[in-house]
Amino acid sequence: MGQSRRGPLPQVPKGMRCPICTAPAEAAFKPFCSSRCSDVDLSRWLRGSYAIAGGEQDADEDGDDTHARQRPDQTPPADDTDN
């Protein structure tokens, strides 16, 4: 099951290293040195080993807290701590 490539392989910058094993990168597997390192990287992503850092999530970002939000035409309950 070979795939045919159209045109020349992309150039790899001189000194570019494989992010998995630090061997020199190969144009055919850019930015990796081999299909093995490419597969190792893919496996790490699929298992969730890599994570993209994010900021604080909004309370209603996923839609779960939409019922908890107060409508603008409602006034908040009075605070009766002065008794």
C-alpha cells in the first residue's frame, strides 16, 4: 500500500531534530526522523499524554450552567444580615 507523493519532498531546516528521539529529522517524516517516531507521537496524543494548557473555563462555556444564570430583568435577593 504505497502512497505516491506529488512533487519534491519538503525541505527540512538544517539542524532540525526529531522531537521524540532527537535524531536528525528526515524530509519524508518531517518533523520526525522516521515513521516509528511519528507513530509514537500520534499514540501519545491519542492516549492523552499531551495536553494543551488553557485558562479558566467560563461557568457557562459548556452550556451546563445556563439555567443558573440570572436574567438581567431580575433583581438579586436582598441580604438580610442587618437584623
